Amino acid sequence: MADTKNKVALITGGSRGIGKAIAMEFGNLGYHIAFNYFRNHGAAEQTQREIETLGVRCLKLRAHLAEPDQIANMFQTVAQEFSSIDVLINNAASGVQRNADELTTKHWDWTMNINARAPWLCSIEAAKLMPNGGSIVNITSEGSRKVLPYYLSVGTSKAALESLTRYLAVELAQKGINVNAVSGGYVETGALESFPNKQDMVTSSKNTLAGRVITGTDIAKVTAFLCSEDALMIRGQIIIVDGGITLLAPLSSTDS
């Protein structure tokens, strides 16, 4: 991997879960880190301390990504602190775990604004801070293409994010910016607590071909690879990191 000294990575939703794993991975690679969070000040402070022990600078930013003005302010602060960035990871996500007939327009707008509109706005702002090119990776999920229980709002927003990945890969290529996405399987994080079928998801997560659950670090390592020179010719792709679990058809009670 090329020299990463003095390079900067911005990770949205980087204080916990997969986002934290990604921030730690880039920090271990020598990147200075900026990350945003929304509500949990304690988790943000803890993550900042852990990243700084790696010997790199770390900037934590409180920003609600459903608000375009807060996105603009976040990037202004990053520009003041670092002047430029090399990597943007659009990881932050939210949603309401309900079926179609239980969702409201408020639920829909909340999910779409954070999971699809915010990555678009963040990518445009990030491109302004990438004078020498850079990398953008969007974190998506298999619910974008497969129907999962209680996942309609998030699944459709992730499908939009994957389409955005392809469009940005083409439109930002002339600026030397490479855009891809990583689609993860079930990773046991705090996000699962909001799902009514959490236990089924946890059970399913253990049935990978690798014989173990997927971790945030698994997602983080592939994300970092996509931001390396070795991945220069991977453009606009959705890289699936699920331990092979989606290769397997579910068995019904009539199967022998």
C-alpha cells in the first residue's frame, strides 16, 4: 500500500460499530481521521481517544446528516483543520424497521435523507477537498437487493445508494476520484437492537462459509483496500462481504 502519511480519511457515523472499525483501520494505516456522530457524545469521545493512541490526529464532529446545512458546516470544519482529504467513507445510516403499511412519510423521509441524500451531498463536498483525487466508499447492505423483514425503508434507501455509487463513479472520475461500495452481511452491532427479528438475524449471521460471524474489521479491511492504489481499476462496483452466506438458498421443511 502506498505511503499514507499525512493523508486524511473522513468517516461518517464513525464513533461506533462498523464506522468505528473503519476509522480504526484507517488510523492504523497512518491516516489522520475525521468522523461525525449525532447523539452519543461518550462513544465519540472514547473513539477519538482510541484513534489518537495510534499516533494520528483525530477530529470528531457532531452533525445531523439529515440537515444539509450541518453537512456543509462539517466539511468547512474539516477544511479548516486539514485543508484537504483523501478518503470519504459514507457509513452513517438510520431507518425505521417496519413493514410497508406501518411506515409513515416521516419515516420514509428520515431514512432517505440520511442514507441516500446525505452520501450524495457529502460526496460533492468531499470532492471539493480532493484536489489531487481520492476515494469514496459507500457502505450498503444486501437488503438493497434482497427482501428482508422490516427493512423496506432502509433497503430501498440502500438501493438508491448503490445507484448513486455508479453515477458518482462516472461523474467524479474526471476529478481523479474513485467511487465504490461495500455491502456487508449481518454484523452484530448495536444497530441490530432495533430489529424485531434480531435473534433470527444473529442466528443467520453465524452460518457463513467461513465458519464465523462477519466483523466490522472484515468490512473495514475491504473498505481500506478499495481506497488503495491496488484497487485503482475497480470502479463503481458493489463489493459483497458476507462470508458467502447469500450463496446459500434457504432450506424449506419439505427439503430432504
